Amino acid sequence: MEAKTLTIEDLIFGGHKERKSQDEAVRKGDELVINCLRSLAMDAVQQANSGHPGTPMAMAPVAYALWARILSFDPEAPHWMNRDRFVLSMGHASMLLYGLLHLAGVKEVSNSDEVTGQLAVSLEDIKEFRQFSSKCPGHPEFGETTGVEVTTGPLAQGVATSVGMATASKWLGARFNKPEFKLFGFDVFALASDGDMQEGLSSEAASLAGHLKLSNLCWIWDNNQITIEGNVSSSKTIAWKASPDPRPTTSRGRVLAAWRYAQLGMVNSSWVSTCCERRRFFSAMRFLRIVDEGAGGCGDSGAGPGLDAITGCLGKKAEWAMSEDLSTRFIAYGWNVLRVGDANDVEALTRAFLSFRRESDRPTLIVVDSHIAWGAPTKQDSFHAHGTPLGDKEVTATKHIYNWPDEKFLVPEAVTQHFRDQMARRGGIARKEWEKTLVNYKKQFPEEGRILEDMIAGRLPVAWDQFCKPFPADAKGLATRQSSSECLNFMGKGVPWLMGGSADLATSCLTTLKGMDDFMPPASQWGQYAGRNLHFGIREHAMGSIMNGLALCKLRPFGSTFLVFSDYMRPPIRLASIMEMPCIFIFTHDSIGVGEDGPTHQPVEHVGCLRSIPGLVVFRPCDANECLEMWKYIMPLKDQPVALILSRQALPTLDRQKFAAAEGVHKGGYILADASTNGAPPELILMSTGSEVHLMLQAHEVLAASGVKVRSVSVPSMEIFKQQPQEYIDMVLPNACRARVSIEASRRDSWGSLIGLDGEHVGMITFGLSAPSKKVQIEKGFTVDAVTAAARRVMSGQPRQISSRAEVLKSWKKRKLST
């Protein structure tokens, strides 16, 4: 009779007789892999003399239980679309991920998206941890190391990005799955630290994930109560001396779990809503009673003083930085909350992951109580193990406790075989079945198959721009937020995976895809998961991170808010640029033209701040046709994020029979009007962007009428202009003409390289003021007279001095309210 092959569910939930013969061999194999992960982390950090060893040592069992027993991921094809995603939000623990990638045998994928057959992370790479050009940098870098799903390091960015990934999975499944073809439904797991949970971004992202009922999202919180400054919520902990047998920590974990459960004070809460949690609850409470009766203690003593010993063992609250009931916070967000009282309990961890898989309408938070630098004789539970090497003696002593040979970078064959066999039996088989399903899907649904192929390859569909149409000249014109909105809808019709929304400002930013559903849980009856209009709520920071998660899953996301609120989004915008994700950040209400809302809503420094981010393309179009050409430039981009800077107020649509064609946008800057003749160089160059282009053209007419050979240049994107051949740049801005004036309702900083020391900037030095927009513009010097005066100064070689701007600022600071 053929022997039965046991599944993970059989091993965890099956009968004792079925498990008995396999338990010991599996346990020994698990222990080998876990201790190898820990040892690699210690060795790499020690050799680099830099890094974070404590968290990988503590969380190795958690990561192993997830990868070996749960994660649907094939190391032989690490980029297949329906793989589960693993996000190491605690990016400082990067050696945990690098160890996993090496032991799992993840293969490298080339820039052309082909599997090379080489290991993504070799042992030599690990030995070069944190060194120049290593595949194992200090924090995980997407695109640098195959298997790294997202660049992490800035805390909470990983967990917030995972919400975007989970959103993408829901959308892909709703959009492409058919009753007989389930192409998409991957889960997203994010490993988070105390620091991730303290950052406000995690609250924004968790709130939205709960609202959207992203049941495919699981965050695992490493509850070790340690940050760089020390213990998060306890200042004193009774020392625990590790013995050669590390299992006594399980008892300590039970004490911790028991005390936490006792604090809750109720059995019928969602904490114990599953069978495994109920069993753990009653087991913990029995242990609590035993301790309270004096039958055992917290440390090595045979008898303890009861419940007081438990509280002493856990530490007295000092509330350095965090004392909230975080689990209850997540319950309030609408999450399913589970707890594993001991990070070393692989079976309990597996039960928790399987419980997550059974959840149908809530994201899941798994609270894992752990000990940083677990097993280190003098560094366990110490913040000193967070960000510094343990030291050679401590590493040797810790390996002894693990029963691990004192040999650096040791990876026994039994370790890789045990780990890789499990990955192949689950992820490998799942990937091959998916590929067969995809082939049959394309035969039965050829149109859907073509869309899917284009999306995965990053190609635009054939005739993606067929809905685009130019705008007629119009003296009244449109606000660029309005013309951009029309262009966005042209693109939405041509590119089926373009999706996005706003931070509660869709009616102001005008970023609704017309005729498209809203992305909402079907049960809400407000939309469906196949909807393409996202509602981020007033969560700008989370919106940016979620956009990155969508882009990492091959969708083309856009998100919008007012330009002044881009301050809230700078971290994810920066990461989008580092990861080369083609996110589209749409910012409206771009200047002091906002008017009555006053200085808090009038962006002054924001355009310059965005331009300072390497790799980010910033556009500030002057009219509807520049908007159209801007969108035509944006859509084919594969590896560059863009920021669109759009006006609230209407701007004239230029007559392109009189002025140069808007296709010049594709070069970033172009000659819009030129009063010089017969190829002679200009005497004066004016340059501008956005709404101020029209002021520039008014000044151009005045100057030209007075006989000045003036050239006016529109520079909708400085980044693209500076990427042009030098011959083109010199043609537009000839070196012979040093009399240059830039005009923009922002600070001078980003214009310096174009106007030079002999030029002058008509722009903002102070903050704005509250008044009707025309009044604000006059008061702040955005008039034809101000521009022509600046032009006369630079032509005479007497531009305003740098110190003059400081004098304006000093005067502004000393202003008094008029009586």
C-alpha cells in the first residue's frame, strides 16, 4: 500500500499517530536551517564590522516557518506573477533575507528578465555583506538583488508598500480570473518591527487595508520591545542565562503569552477566535496558574514567588516611546489579530499562518513575541544587539548554544537540501501549474491574454494613444489640472491597467477615470475589486507607498493631492525614484495662484524640492497641449517616476500657429517665441514654466516692441531638457547670451544652472499671503513691469545681487500688522 504524503496541514492539525514518525526528522531539519540562518547573520555582520545581527537571530524561525511551509514562491523562477510576496519591512535585518535567498537557492534574474541559473545570493556575496558593489547591501535594494521585492530601510515603508501589493493581487484576480481559471490570488507577507509600528505611516496604511478588507495581507510584528535607544516599554528585565539547551526560552515565552492574555481578561475575543488560539490561551492560563501557585518561576529557579514574578520577569513599564495596546489598535482597524507567544515555536507559527490563510474578509496581524539576539549569552534582550556586531567571543559562545560548529559562513548540504526540497514541493509545483493554466487561458481568452502579456512585459497596448486629440487655441483656456484630467482619461481608455486616485481630493485634482468602477470590497456595494478608481482617503504618505506597491506588481498607478501636501509624500516618491518605478504623482494647486487659502496652501519651495530628487521627472506644463504632449511622453516610461505640477486657475491654450508646436515638450525645453532674426543670437533669454509662461509671453511682446532681440523658452521639464545633447541645449540657450531671466512662482534654487551668475530669477523669496490670486501675484512681483525691469538689469550687466534676496527675507520677517 502506497504511503500517504503528509501536507503541512496534516503535520500541524493531523492526528498524533500520523505525525509521530515524521516529527523528529522534520524538527531536526528545521533546527539546522534556522541555526544556519542565525549563524550566517552573525558571521556577515561580524566580518563587515557593521550591521544588525539581533533581529535576524530572533526572527529566523519566523522567516523559516513562512518560507518553508507557507510561501508560494519558486526559487527557480523568482519573478513569476502569481508568487506570494515577502516584504522585509525591517530592512535593517537584511541579513535575514540574504540568508533566506541563499539557502532557498533563489536564482538570479537578468535585466532582460531571464533566469541566469546563477544564485541570486552566493556565499561569496554574503561574505561581502555591506561592501562596495555587493549584492548584499546594508538594506534590501529592489533591482540590485533578485528576490528582494521592494527597497526597504525607512521604517514603515515596507508594510505600507505591501498594502499596494495586496491591492494589486485583488485587482488582478478580479480583472483576469475566470471561473475555471484562477490566475491571480497571491498573498503578501510583511515582517515588521516595533519601529515600523511606531511610524505614523503604518497606521495610515493599516487603516486603509482594514477598510478595503484585504484578506490576502499578513503583517508579522516582531514584538521584541527593543529599539536603538533601548527597551521600548520596559527599562528593567530580569537576566536570563542561556543554557546549552535553548528550549527553556519556551517557558519564558509561555509566561509572556500568559501575562498578555491575562491582561486582556476575556476568552471570547478575537484573540482566541481560532482553535489554535483557544488551545494556546488555555495552555497559557494553566501555566499562569502553576506559576501563581509557586510551582515555577521566570528564570532558572525551581520555585517562584507567583504572579509578581511574572510581572517582574516581563519588566516594569518605563514608557520610553510606546505604551499603547497595539493589538487592540489593529482590531479597531478591522484586522484579524493572532499571537504567537514564542518566536521559536515553528509549529505555532505555522498554525498562525494557516489561520491567516483561512481568513476571508480581514487582513491579519500576527504578533510574535521574540528575544532580540536570541541565545547570545550577554547580548540577548539588549538593545546593544540591534545595530552593532556581537563580537567574536559572543558569536562563538552563541554558536555553542545553538550546537553549531564554530566555523564562519558554514552552510551544510543538509541545510540547503531540507529547505529547497520544501520550496520545490510547494512553490515549484504551483508555478508550473500556473504556467500551464496561463497557456490554456490565452487560448480561450486571447484578448485578455494579450492585455496580460503587455502588462507583464511593460509594453503599451497597440494604439494606446488613439483617443488623444489636440486642444484648439483658446484665450480663456483651461486649468492644467482640467486639461490633464482629460488627457488622463484618454490614457485610461488606451491602457487598461492604468489605475489610481487621490487623497480625498478627486473632485479638486480632477483625477477620476470616468466610466470606471471604484476599487472597493464587493460586499460594500460601493464598487468592486476590479475597479480602477482608488480612494486613499486623507492619507498622502500611505498613498505614495501604496502606489509603489502597485507598480511593483506591474500596474501603472497614479495618485493626486495638492502640491503643498507633497511634503507628506517625499519618502515614497524618493523610493519610487530609487527603485525606478514609473509611478505618476499628480500635484495640483501649484502656486500662489491658490490665493485666498493663504501661505499654508501656497507652495513655494515644493517644485524645487521635487526637482532635487535624482531620477524623478518633474513636469510643469503651461497649457492644454503641453499637458497632452506631457502625457504622451509619460506613458511609455518604464523606469522613471514623474511628478506633474498643475494649476488650479485657467491658463490660455496657446495658438500653435503663432507659437512653436507643443511637441517640444518631449525635449524638456524649447523655443516658444523668438524676436531675433536671420539666425542672430538673442540679446535676452526669458524662460519659464506653467502659469508664468503666459506672463513671460506678455513681457516678451513689450520687450520685442521696444526693439530687444528677446527669446522666450518654455521649460516644462528641466530634467528632460538637461538630458538632451549639448548641441540642442546650446542651440536653445546659446552661451553667447548671458542676459537671462527665469520666471516661476517658486524659489530660484533649481534655475541657477540655466540662468547662471549673470541672470536673475523672478520668483518667490518668502511665503505667500491670503488674498485673491491676482492681488497675491501683484504683491509678490509677478507683473510685466517686474519682468521687464529684471530684463533691463541683466542686459545692463547689473542683476540683483544674492544679498538682495536676504534683505527681502529680513524685511518680511520684521513685518507688522497694520493698524
